[in-house]
Amino acid sequence: QKEVEQDPGPLSVPEGAIVSLNCTYSNSAFQYFMWYRQYSRKGPELLMYTYSSGNKEDGRFTAQVDKSSKYISLFIRDSQPSDSATYLCAMSAGSGGSYIPTFGRGTSLIVHP
Amino acid sequence: ETGVTQTPRHLVMGMTNKKSLKCEQHLGHNAMYWYKQSAKKPLELMFVYSLEERVENNSVPSRFSPECPNSSHLFLHLHTLQPEDSALYLCASSHRGGGDTEAFFGQGTRLTVV
């Protein structure tokens, strides 16, 4: 079993839909959770960063962490064609263990007009 | 600009050439990373430098050689590459220690080996 599992998609949705992207993980030491957006031929851009369990909201984006289930989610409300990209989850143990982030393989999202 | 700058953005090199990729971070971080991203494959960690410690992925061939002269600069020296080494090479930096550890990426160097 990989440390971080993420469905590569593609996930195709109509404009305005609510998008749910997910990752599961196996290492209970992970405490820091990140979501990145990567457009084609560009570097990943940090979208959301959360510590431990709970929710964090930033505009149309909401990140959720459920450490008891080892499951994290990124929700995108009112999705736009400009949201079409690959979304990578990442996580690290931070100071309590390895600081090196472990990445999922990314989910390709297509939002069509 | 993300605070992490990579040069060059694009590189085409022959299999007998020697070239270097450069990365510079202006974020005050103390850890820097090289990742390889091939088409339809996950990010592959190649090397990490942090606080004078080096971590390397043992599967990375010796034709890739990293150098980290200080906490702000990172190089990847390339020699006698193979066509399968063509990929997007990404540099990232983060803070190692207590607290925030999120990594920030540069825009990458698109490498084509011919």
C-alpha cells in the first residue's frame, strides 16, 4: 500500500458544480496537510495548508482533514473552467518525524463550460 | 513569482552534454528539494538538502549530481543523460523544524534529452 493514495481521474464536471477531491493515507504520524494546484507545464502552486484535523476555508476552496479515518478532502464550490488543472495532495509529519512532504499522484480535473 | 526561481525554464541537450539546473529561494527556508515529474507519473523525490544534511532517493542514477552551496541555492548537474530523463524538473523549498512545513515550488525546468 502506498503511503498516500489519490485517484488520478480525470474528473470531468460542468461549470458551477461542487468538486470533491480526496486522498487517503496510511502514516498516522502525518500532521501537516497540503493541497497544490498544477496547471499544464507549470510548477505546483500551494492552495491550502492545514494542521491536524478540522476544516479550513479560503474563498471557494475548503480543505477537510479527518485524521481518525486518515482521509483528506478538498472541495471547490462554483467550479470554473479556470479550475481545470491537476490537484496534488501532500502531507508531512513535521517536527515530530519526517519534514519531507509525501505527495499523492494528483487528480486531473476538467471543468467544462 | 513564487519565491523559488528556477533557471533555465527550458533545456534541450544531447546525451553527451553537461549542463546544470539552478534553483534559488528567497523565502528564508532551510530545506531544498529536487523532484522529477514525468508525463502521467507522480512526483519523484530525487534529493533533499537541509541543515547540511543530504537525503537522496537511491533509485536516482549517478548521472544526476546535486550541489547545495548554501541554504538559498541548489544546483542539479547533469551529464551523459538518456532520453528517458526528459521530464519536468522541479525545485522546492520549505522550513524544517517546528511549525509550518509547507513546500513551495519553482516553475520547473522542462528538460528534453535528444
